[in-house]
Amino acid sequence: MTTRAFLWVAVAVLTGCAASSSASANGDGTATSSSKSKNEGGVATAVDVGKYRTVFPAASASSTPSTAAAVTPTKDLREQVEVLMDSVALMNKNIKYANGYRILAFTGNERKAAMDLRNSIIQRLPAEKDYLTYKQPTYQLKVGDFMSRVEAQLALSKIKDLIPNALIVPETINIPKNF
């Protein structure tokens, strides 16, 4: 019940605000620059506020930007930027590992099953490197060095029919030499 009463009060306030707007429109769709105020009798009268507006002079045709004089730079920093970029490139070549993703293809106790699966994955994804690790008593086969999860998902879609329960796992990967 209180929400309904609050709704009626809100509607009444909004309609009252809309009725007492201070700007009116001319017949041509432009707003007038007059404000209404009430005199002692309670009658609204129009007050001209146009005299308070700032008037800017029109731009002359001779001051267009095309005729402005061209500014020449005083300092050339290209050589310094090239030296800095070369040093950054050299530092990046020394980075060998990064956070990325691999496909966990197999986890189990049988080495022969891991090797058979590894051979079938190599046939499907010859460009990707595989990592077979043994931590007693379990073999793990992981495939690829993917920088983004999207790349890993594309490779996983190629081998999903071989290994329906393969997972994408975040891991520290080797950065390829071509980067």
C-alpha cells in the first residue's frame, strides 16, 4: 500500500515539474530566451534573459588553418627512440618462458598407452611440441606451447575426437624462437 502511495506522490511531483518548465518554444521549434517570474498578484510575466548571453564574433575567412604557417619541430628524437627500441628487443630475446597454456592429453599409469596417444597426436598436430613426463607412478602427456587460450582451443578442437576428455591447463610454456 505504501509503494502505491509513493508512486502517486512521485507522479504528482513530476507532472508539477513538467507544467512549470521555464523555457517555452516558438512556432518554428526554437526556444525563447525568456524566463517566467511571478509578480505580487501571482501572475507569471516574461523576463528577457537574452541580454546576459555571451555573443562571439564570427570567424573571418582569412584566419583559416590552411593559410597558417607550418611549424617545424625543434628536436628530433628518432635516434634516441630507435636505441631504446633496440635495447627492449634485445631484452625480449632473452626471455625464454612465459605464462601460457598446454593441452593435457593423457594422465595414467601405462607408458604404452601414452606413447600410442602421443604418436596419433603428432600425426594430427605436427607443428606442436609434446611433453611426456613421469612422476611415479603416473605419466602425463601435454601438447603445445600456446600463448592464449584461444590458440589452445583451436588445437584441442583438432584432436577432440581422439581424446574426448582432454583439458586445457595453464602452465609456464617455452617461448618459440620465431617471436
